[in-house]
Amino acid sequence: MGTGQVAKNLEVVRRKIESRCLKNGVDPASVTLVGITKTFSPQVASEAVKAGLKDLGENKVQEAVTKVPLVEPRPIWHMVGHLQKNKAKKAVEIFDVIQSVDDIELANMISEHAGKLGKRQTVYLQVNSSYELQKSGFDPAEILEAVEHIKDLPGLQIVGLMTIGPMTDDMKAVVKSFTLARNLFERMQKIMGAGYEKLSMGMSGDFELALDHGANVLRIGTAIFGARGK
């Protein structure tokens, strides 16, 4: 990808977000765009930050370890991929936000590691709203009970809910997944109260649909950075 293309792509994505938000009667400034830099170089990631993108996301801790220190100016870093428990400590050290807290034990571990570092780790809880066996996330039927177990952990600042829509061309399935996540998010708001306000859903192929269903955090890679390497 040539120099400047990331900035051009970012502008196209932002225009689409703004258009959809205005159609839905939502302030575009209330939407957080997280650029997913998985497999892309620190230089490409830095290009996005210099083009005004304030948030970047990584899927793997081991890739972030080498990339995060090299991206300037430093954005807000989000962990968006499945987090293995043996990588929890390193994730707390590296990431500003962990969007993929998907079980109670992991939540406890993150809280403990954060406490030792003297920080409160900003996290989202991940729900498997598409019921796909290969996906991580709390079972939708169990997440409300799980919240009661982890909402008062001292090392956590739980600010929202994250889901990954099904990888399908069947838009009805995607809508069903997003609608379920939105409903759970609203029920969890009543439990969590003030400060619990982020609904992270929508990627390059479905972010406009996600906006229609209440998403205010989008995780977009391909539409900004182009096709991924392996």
C-alpha cells in the first residue's frame, strides 16, 4: 500500500460512519474507531495514528509486544483477540483496554495483575452472541450472572460489551447476533450503572449494520489497512 493510502482509506471509513450516524440521529463523535493492525508493520500503524486515528487494536499479545513500543505517537491500545490466561500478565502491561474478557477466571487474573501494577485495567466483557462453537465469549445465558461475580473486582474497570458478528453473508444472522448483544448490553447497564457505556461490535464488512444496532465502538482493519498478510 502506497504512502498516504491509509489516510485516504481512513477518511472513507469516517465518512461512512458519519453518514450512518446522521441517518440514525447519533452524534458521530460518540463512536470510537479502533484500527486493527494485526499483521501490519509499526510503520503502517504509525501512519494511521498520524492521520488522526487515536485507537489501535491487536489480536495477539506476542505481536503487540514488539509492535506497541514502535508506534508513535502512542495511541490507545486495545486487545481484541482471544486472550490466553498465560498471556494475561503481559496483556495488562501492554494494553490500555482489553476487549476480550471471556470468562470469570480470566477476569480475576487480569484484576490481580493490574493490582500488582497499581492500575485499574479497562476491560469489556466478550459475549458469544452468534453461538458459534469456534468463538470465544461468555454464553449469552450466563453473562448476566457472570457480571455479578466480577463487577466489583478491584483491578477492573468494566466499561462495555464486545461481540463478533457471524462470518456470513446472511445478514439476518448478523442482525440477530447484534440485536442480542444490544439487549444484553442494555440489561448490563442496569447492573453496572454509570461508566458502562461501550458496545463494541462491527468490523470492515458489517460496521454500518452494527451502527444501526447501537454499536459505538467499531473494530476495523481491512477497510483501513487493506488486505492482510498471513
